[in-house]
Amino acid sequence: MATIDLGNDVGCVAATSTATVRDYMHLEYSDHPGMILVSIPMTGNNYLSWSRAIQQALAVNMKLYFSDGTLVRPAGNLEEFKRWNCIDSMVTTWILNSISKELVGIFQYVGSACGLWLELKTKFCESNDPAICQVEHDISLIAQGNMSIIEYYT
């Protein structure tokens, strides 16, 4: 069975440990479709802070890999597919539960947690490329000139 290296990104587990796919394909008795993972629903304007909060909540539940596409739909084994589909549906429901009532209907028919995550990102994550370009240009024009460092920064 394949393993996923947790690396340094997971603080709850030692950096050298690995978890098998089977570890992620597990639901706790307390997991249910009505769970609300974040306290503030996504309204569109708060996408960036909401996405960080929901990613943290999914990571705590060891389900982040469903939304980011790391754990893909298994092919060839019906039992593995059924288990994956059950958990992916649960993760999809958790994400939908964290979207405002005004917006959730738009995303109701997306087929997977990863598909939903990509759809949300496409619709609400604004590109900062023009702003980054402007800041880089402005920085390139900064000159200290004849001033000392102390004079320049005061």
C-alpha cells in the first residue's frame, strides 16, 4: 500500500513518520455529515481566511488530502473505491457546511472534495499578479542616494 510522507508540515506527528493511505481512509465515530468545521462560513469576501481555517480543520481530521487531490479516486478495486467515495463525500459535505447559505447552492453538485475545492478557488481566490508586479517595480525604483541608512529610514 502507498504511503504519504507527512514531512515537516504536520506538527502533531514526528517529522520522520509516515502514514499509510489506510490511515486517511478512516472516519471516527464522532464524524458525521452535519459537522461544522469552522465558526465563520465562507461568504466570498472572506475566502482567504476561510480557506486557511478549513484547511487546518481538515488537516486535524486527517482529511486534507481529499480536498487537495493527493488521495485520488482508486481504480480497479471496488471496495477501496466505496471507502474512498464515502470519505470523500463526507469531506465534501463538511466543506459545503462551511459555505454561507446564499452561496452553497452554486456548489451543491460538484462531484468530489477536490473538485469543490478547485471550484471555490477558481471563483473566489483573486489573482495578485498585477499587484505583485507593481510592488516589484516600485521596489526597483527605490534608491538610497547620498543619504545614510539612518537618514533614509527616518
